[in-house]
Amino acid sequence: MKIQTIRFGEIEIEEERVFEFVLPIIGFNEQSKYVIVDLNKDNFFKWLQSTEDPSLAFPIVSLFSLGLNYSIDLNDDIVEKLKIENVESLLVMNIASIPQNNPQKTTVNLLAPIIINLDKKVAGQVILSGSGYDTSFPLFKKD
């Protein structure tokens, strides 16, 4: 299928790569279908692109792939809504905020990760209440 995007132009995606957000991204309840766009395999940033809104794309990163110590604990309600049967089927991504004029000040939202069930093609943004995580964790160390 082809989708129009503001950031990437027209892109072709396989329909099986589209995830339905059963737990919407905070502030974006109307959009429920997204795809991960990975234009540069060497870059650890990916894009979570809405298939319904051409202008909506979030930069995302996997903290696990960066070797950062990050753990999540999901309650039974979340496990049920995301149809989680095994952790191996999960992809955990975090939304990044990248200042255009100073990418070194990029922060990552640790408090509300994006959990994707690769097997069931469902996803959601989950708030890790009581975790002590922050919404603006600096990704790069300051010199």
C-alpha cells in the first residue's frame, strides 16, 4: 500500500507492517494506525508514521539497542489490551524530542514508552506510573 507523508513524500509499505494503536499516543486519540519507517539502517532513530495523517510522524529510538538500563513493568490490564503472550514478541520504543538547532540536546520520553506487539500487530503508549522515569531524559552525555 502507498501512503502520503509530509516528511518522506509518498512511501510504499507492506500492510502487515501497520500497527493498530489500541492504547493511543497521548494527545493523538484520532490516529490509530502507524508504521515504523526506517530510512537509514545505520541510524538508531526510526520514525513512527501515522498512515492516517500525512503530517504526523514521531522520532523513536530503542533504548535497549543503545544498551541503556531501562526496565518496564506492565500491569495485567495493559498485557490484556496489547494481547501480550510472550515478551519476545514485543518491541519497546521511546519517543524522542530532537531540537532542530541542537540535536545534541535530544531527550527521550522514558515515562511513556511505545509498546508494540509484533505478533498481534497492536501497540500502545503506556504510562509507567510510579516508575520514577522522566519525560525528558537526555540521550547524549554532556561534556
